[in-house]
Amino acid sequence: MKVVNSSQRLGTLDGLQRRRFATPPSSSSVDAGKTLELEQLPPPLLRPLPGRYDLHRFWAQVGSLQQQATAVQITLRALLLVRQGLRDLMRLFVGIRESGSFKGWTTQLQEQKRLVARIPFQTHYSNLRLLTQEFRPALLGYQDIREFSIAGLNLLAPAGRDEHLELILLGGRPVRAGLSIKGDSLQDARVRQVGRAFARVGIRSRASEKSGMAFSVPIEQWKKVNGQLYIRGGGVRIPTGEPIKLQLEPDISWREVGLWKLGNEEDIALAESRIVNLDREIESHFFMLQQMQRQWMGQLQVQPNDLGTRELDGLMDQVIACFVKESSHPLMLFTTQANVPRGTVQSILATADERQEEY
């Protein structure tokens, strides 16, 4: 990464760096004009600042934070598309009510529902899907998972004596996990034992009041698990013999638009209430992402003895101000000198404009 231009011709950034790293001359031969020029600079510019390594690290951090900012921007645009798609769906509902019949509306309803449901799958950045199927941003910690229960299996109920089971997950290469449950163990202990066994086959679990245990897997692994999970009994509550296929009952979220039924007036009324709730959630997500976008430049992590956050901000302000004032091609010069992508420069300059408006 080339940070300092080694040529004899002084570019815009070269002059700025010389002013930043200049120290008061100790030689008496220096002419009075240059001494006066240095004395007129703000005090922070007279201090010796960190050198080449710190600037390398600085630009690396800028590039990393620019990626985060880009992911936020893509997610914000996707949420706007979801909100617009839901509002278009609401307009179709109004048209159905005004016409008094579903005749002629079925195709439009299904097509609009499909368009909205596809948005999360089309919102990617750096091989990361930024929205879950429930239109929740992954950047805010939400995960795209499928929760489910197992019909007819309650491993938390006491069996009366020690029990030995085996979980089997079929597929390309079968995975097996042994499960031993003591007859006199407390429920918390049984929850941990069951959880460890299912974790070995890639399934997370937790205690649930409704069904004893609730399970979950990443949404892309649901098809690999559903219909492929078996259990071999030990003769206590499950008889010995051949493995038994477990019936998984998926817990479908009301936020999954692609699975909504839109066949009658009751379905339409339910969909309308869901859209209202979704719109509120999207607005909340949008607000939190906007806050994250404003704060991304303040998230530079530095060591106490290295370049401080204030100095980094000051350096960035000086670079931007110098380009804006002295160059008619700031983007080209910035990308050449800092060796960062054009998108990075645009994000930095946009952030600088926002900061200038705030102050």
C-alpha cells in the first residue's frame, strides 16, 4: 500500500503530509519566513506524529469500516424495498374490497407476495446475506434460523431409570451422537444432556414450556435435517431395534411473507394486521441502522500509544479539506494516494459532508 509519494513533484497530499509531520527546526540557518509559517500552524501540527506504519494501519481500518458502512447502506435500501412492497400489497387488498370479489386478483396477489419474499435472498454483500427471511437485519444480530419441535418426543420427562439413546442424522455422511440420561437427574441436567447430544448433529436446542424442548437449525440446513433425523431407543421409553424417523414440526414465523395464505377475506384481514406490525419493525430497524451508519467513523479501534481517534479524525478532515480546496479531481487523487477503492472515497466524503452539516 503506497501512502507517501516518492517522486520529486509535490502532490496535494504530499504537501499536507509534510505540514503534518513537520517539526520546529533547530538550525539557525532556517530563514525567518519558514519559521514564521510554522509558528502560525495550530499547536497539534507542531508535534511529531506517528509515521508510515500508523498510516498503513489507518487506511486498513478505513477500508474495513467502509465495508461495514456499505453493508448498512445495502440493508437500508432493502428495507425500503420491503416496505414499498408491503404497501403495494395493501393497495391490492383495497382493490379487492372495492371490487367485492377475488376474481382476477389471485395472480397479482401471488406475484406481489413472491416479489417481497425474494428481497432477503437478493440482499447480499461479500457473500453475507444481510436480511433474514423475517426481514430482520443480520447486522443487528438477527439470525436466519428455522425453529421446530419433535412430535411425540419429550426427553425431559423422567423415565424412571437410566436411559441410553442414539441420534442419527442421515445424508452424505451419517452423523451419530450418543445420549445418556440418568433416571434421577434434575430437569436442568437433562436439558444440558439433550442439548449436547443434538449439538453433535448440528441442531441447537433449548427448554420450551410448550413442547419440553425447542430445536433450531440455520434455515439453509432445514431441508438437510427434515426427514433425515432418526433416533435409536434403549428400551425404556423408546423400544430397541431399528432407528425411528423423528417427525419434525416447523415453527413458521408470521413474518415469512412467502408462506402467507391469501385466499379469502379472513386471510386478507390477518395479512393486513401483519403488515402493520412488520412496518413498525422495519421502521425500528431502519432507525437503528441509521445510527450505526452515523457512528461508523467513530469506531476506529487504536492502541493507546498509537494514533489516537482525535488525530485520525483530524488527519481525515485535513485530507478532505485539502482535496476540496486545491484539487478539481479529489476522488482520483484520493484513490491514487491512499490506494483505496473509489467506493471507499465516496463514503468518506459523504460522511465528511454529514459531519460538517452537524457542526
